[in-house]
Amino acid sequence: MGTGRGHDMCEADHIASATKLTTAVAILRLVEEGRMALEDAVGDAAYFGDLWDHAQEHTVNKYASSVHKRDATVLHLLSQTSGFGEPMYRKKKIAKDKRLIRETPVPLQQAARWDYENSYGYFKNRKFQVEGEGQVSSLDPKELQPGQVFYYGGANFSIVAAMAEKATGMTWHEIFTRYVAEPCNFTGEWGYHAKDERYADVYPASNDIPFTDGSLFLASYDYAKLLQKLTAQELLSARSLQLMTTPWTKQLGADMAMSPWRLVFPSWHYGLGQWVECPDDAAASCAGAPTNSIGLFGFSPRLHVAEG
């Protein structure tokens, strides 16, 4: 596990996208308890039903009124194949409607609702096209369905965390404490916030409104304990660990044109909350492949379950 720079292993650090793996672990523990299921859809009555349906004229994205978004499941959200794109709740440069811009803290439920209402099919380049490369997908954004496209966007994780709150009646901070921090015996400071001033405007996170895709501060020493418990199957069962490391984008046949690693590691796929380092596109090449949840600031946890 690397951090990209020298620092105290016991000091909390902004782990950025390495947060995604920790979120997936918490959700899978809820799945193991039977409180959620990977097949649960956002539009299920137990979650949000029709409460989150929104008329097209109230969105800043003409594709966001698609009925297909209600079919996005927990598996789609954790594998980032749901069809949800940019997290509209916090992207001030993208949100043209000022009501989407957060001026004061609001509950995760409201933030996730804004993401649900506005981020479906809303990708940075607005189309299924890789800028500067001339690659165009055959998919029509108007017909986008969960499972068809991989997009590395934070809206997936705000929505799945909000679903977990619905399923448990707990806040995400309480969920993370019970299902990750306590069983891993975290001893250092941890929490969801934006200490890095460079990103305080885009990541104005807190424990009350966690960005469950990238705002966790955690000591490297504590993250290492989490990885050790995963490999020892003390945190998740072998079955859940297998699901987590399965290259779901490959299994689902999702379009990977918008992968941030498409030029450097074109054969990489995505599991649940982490990358699967497939060495090539051969059918069996991902079996036992290492996984990682690399973060923006160089925090790069890597897991090789086959080796323990």
C-alpha cells in the first residue's frame, strides 16, 4: 500500500477514491446481514419508490428523467455501471441551476436525491465519446440502461449510501462505525471532511454529509488493518470477497470508453468499489488478478486475495 509521499502512518490522510473500497465493504456487510441485497434497486418500495421521480423540466440534464434509472441496483452502483454520472450535488462548475449548489449542510438523503434527479447519463463530455480520440460508442444516451456503461462518478456512492441509511435507519457515519471502523479497531482519527484547501470547494464534506466516494480521512495504519482483515476473511466472507473482486464491468459487458485508466491500463475492469487489474482482454485473464482502489493524492491500496 503506497501513499505517494512520506508521512506518519498513524496520521489521518485524505485517501480520496480509496474511500470507495471502504464504502463497498460496509454495504457488503449489510448484504451479508440480509439488510440489503445486491439486486435491490433504487426504485424499490423499500428504498425510494416513486418519491425520487422528477419531471424533466426541473433538471439540468435532459437525460435525467429516464425511467431506466429506477432499475439501477446496488451492484450497478458499486460497480459504477448504474448510468449515473457526475455528482450534481457538489459539482459547482457543472450545475447550472443554483438550487443544486450547497450553501449549507444538508442530510445525505437530500444530496443523494439531487444526484438521482440530475446525474443520470450526465457525463463530463455529455456524450458517449472520448474527447480527442474519435471513439464513439454505439449507445444512445436517451436509451441508456443500467449495466451498459461504466462511469467513474461519485453519484453512485452517494445514492448507495443513502439506500443503506434507508435500509438500516442509521446515519452513514453510524453504519461505517459499526461495520468498518469498530471491527477493524481503528485507533487513529478518521472522518469525512475536506482538510485539503485545494479541494474544499468541490469536497465540502463532513460526517453529516459524507462523500462516500472520496472524502474519507484515515490513517494508513488503520487502512492496512482493513486490508488484512479482508484477506483473512474476518470482515467479509469468501463469497462476498469474490463478489467484490469480480470484474463486473467485464461480466456485464459495460462500455469502458470513459474509464480514467483507458489509455494507461486499457484492460483494467471494475469490481465493487475497486479496480481489477486484468492483464489483457482474454476471457479468463481476470481470475485472481490483483485489485486496487487508488486515490487522487497518491494513496494506493492494493489487494491480492489469491496471495493473501
